[in-house]
Amino acid sequence: MLVPILIALYVIIALTMVISLLLNGVRPSKTLAWLLAIFTIPVGGALLYLLFGRNRRKSKMFSLKNEFGPMNKLGKATCRPEISENKQKITSLIHNTSDCPVTCQNNLELLKDGRNTFESIFSALEEAQEHIHLQYYIFEDGILADKLLEVFERKIGENVTIRLLYDGIGSYSLSKKYLKKLKKIGVETAQFLPFKFGRFLSALNYRNHRKIIVIDNKIGFTGGINISDKYLKGDPALGKWHDTHLKIEGEAVDFLNRTFVTDWYLASGNKVDFSSFEIHRTPKIGTSLQIVPSGPDDDFDVMEQVYFSIINSAEKYLYIVNPYIIPNHAILQALMTAALSGVDVRILMSSSTDIKLVDWCVRAYFESYLKAGIKIYLYAEGFLHSKVMLCDDEVSSIGTANLDNRSLQQNYEAQVFVYDTALCKRMKSDFMKDCEKSTLLSDYKKYKERPWGKKLIEGFAKLLSPLL
């Protein structure tokens, strides 16, 4: 008697999921895949759907932007960047989907690797007079964390308000002892979607991958670098960690701060009155840029659309540095179309990643790249963690977003799109130097003849690409 009841219950649950998929599904192929999983994998298919398949864009739990009103106090772009007409469309796309206009009264400093980045960060923290906001996917105990604690204690003694937001999964190793020290000296802390039984299924797959520091709404930092000593000491298996970060001064910092306070409310339930935050502009027109926060609460797949638009706008070259390139169909077709159209498309990544399954999945797309004429450079002098895209000496992208399903649709990310020829050329020069240190893959026929065992492993990993 019990078995028929359980079967009937599962059928009811499965039908409920089917209705949810039909009402909220975005891509027919994805909807069909989940339907097959639910009905062909008893229990397991339903659990996988609960963990990874549900569309969060209509969930109130993840949509808090209206709590704060408009993210944009500037209204419209403060200037028109000096880029070609087809690149101007990128700025319009970002403004229309993220309400983030082009800001021009900014100073920008490119920061390479951990030591330079943290020297700049600690120097800026000493200037704080009103508030320090920090938000990190990975915040680990160690030398950096201890040094931050010292700075926090000193600045709190100067009546500076400090708020620290860390991700519940990425910062799982952050010790309770360290958190108690923070609380003791007066640092306000919040954990983004922590492991809780009641929220486990709904929150596991949606992580806050942003790395943001804002000081007095004047100085901001964002990019790929987390609070982890591996940026100082390296990694035993992968060697030195290489990454790219930005220091921003000017009106664009307000967008970083608003991103923080929105996430802070989601994590802590406490509102921050940002009406008192003054927008600070540089005296003269400086670097043109847009800051793009994206996440599962967006009405559109913002980051995917912007990346897609940049790839399609490329006329001369498109250079990408990213450790996790697992493209969906749209991004893959855009990359291949650009290369087949005569654009110089190059991808630079580490010869191995920190997660073996992800490494196999990344390599599963190499054959498609090479067939289309895309050049692949494998860097062996450490681990490249940068998330960079360069296009035609006009557009540079630096931030937290990878080129995979998780960053494009599920994670909370922050990416900076810069319209500055000098910066783009400098970063292109760095890219070329790194390519010279790397192994080039460009022979499609030779790569196609790799052992069938590797092909089999890569093919299996590719099946899991929507979950990675």
C-alpha cells in the first residue's frame, strides 16, 4: 500500500514541476532536458531540478531592487565615449538592462596580481573617514585577514563604519574565531545565503561572486581578487595566482556602493541609508566606464547579453582571458562566427584549473574553437584567474564574471566595461606577453586526433556544463 502512495505522490510532485517549467521555462531545449530528467530519473531528477533548474527571476526572495528605488541617481550618461558606432550600442544595452549609464568623471588604475592590489587597497583603507564596505566571495583566515582586522580596529576607533559581506559557500572556511574578533571590535558582518536546512535547496545554486570595496563613496575596488593568502604565497598545485583588479575614483563608485547596500539588505535584512552618500566626481573628464551588476534577480540575462554584444561587435580582434570558459550555445556561436568572419579571436587560459571536472569541461570546447580558427593559449606559469575581454582597442572588460552558465545566469556578479583606448592597448600588450609564455593550440586536425579516452571524459563533462 505504501509503494503506490509514494508513486502517486512523486507523480503529483513531478506534474507540479512540469507546470512550473512550462510557465517559467526560458529555453525550450533546457525545458525539455529537465522534463526528461524528471521522468526518467526517479527522485534524482526532481532533486536536481529543485537544486539547479528553477527559474529564480520571478522569486521575491531574490528580487530586492525595488526596496531601494532607482539604482541610478545620475539619470543618463554624463558623456559620450569616443568609440565606434557599433560599440555605442553596447553602452545603450547596458544602460537599458542595468540602468547603469556611462560615467566619465573617473580615474582608473589597473592593478595586476595580489601584492600590487593589496598594497593599493590597504593604502586606500587608511584614507577612510566615514565608511568602509567590503564584499567578497572568498574571505579566508590568514595574513591578509589579520592585517585587515588591524586596520578595521584602528578605523573604528576613528568612528568609521565598517560592513563586511561574505558568501556563505565561498567563505565556508572563515573561522568563527575570526568572526568573533570582528564583532568584538565593532565590524558589522553578514553572510550571503548561508547553509540553512530550510533554505538549502533554494539557495545552494545562487552565490554572490562579487568582490567589492567602497571607501566613503569616493574610492572603489573590484575585479577577480579575493581575500586569500594564495594571492601572496601561490598555490601548492597551481603555482602563483595571476589576476586583474581595478581601483576606481569618481562618480562610478556610487554604482559599486549601491550594489553593496542592496546585497547587504538581502543578506542581513538591514537597510543602509544611501541617500546621504554624495557622488564624488573627478575635476576633469577622465575614463569612461560602466559598472554592470548582474544576478538571478535581473529581468534579462544581462552579463550574457553584454558579452554576446561585444563579441558580435568585434571587427579586428577579440582577446579573452578567463579560467572558466564553458560557453552556452549563443556565446559559442558568437565566438565561432567572429573567428570565421576574419576577426582575430584568441583565448588565454591556464594549462590546468583548480577543479578537474571543470578543466575537462573547458577542454571539451577546444575542438569547436580550433575548427573555427580560434587560437587557444595555455599558460603554464601559474594560474590565470583574471576575467578579461578586450575588443578592437575600444572596449576592455574587467571583473568577476566567468564565461559559464553559473556566472551568466545564476551568480551575482560585477563587471566593469571601460571605453578607453590607452587602457585597452596596455592590456593588449600584457595579453601578448602572456601569450608568448604560453603553449599555442591552433592545429585543428592534430588536436582532433587526441586519444579517444580524453574525448570520452570531455564529452561526459560537457553534459554537466549547464551545472558548472
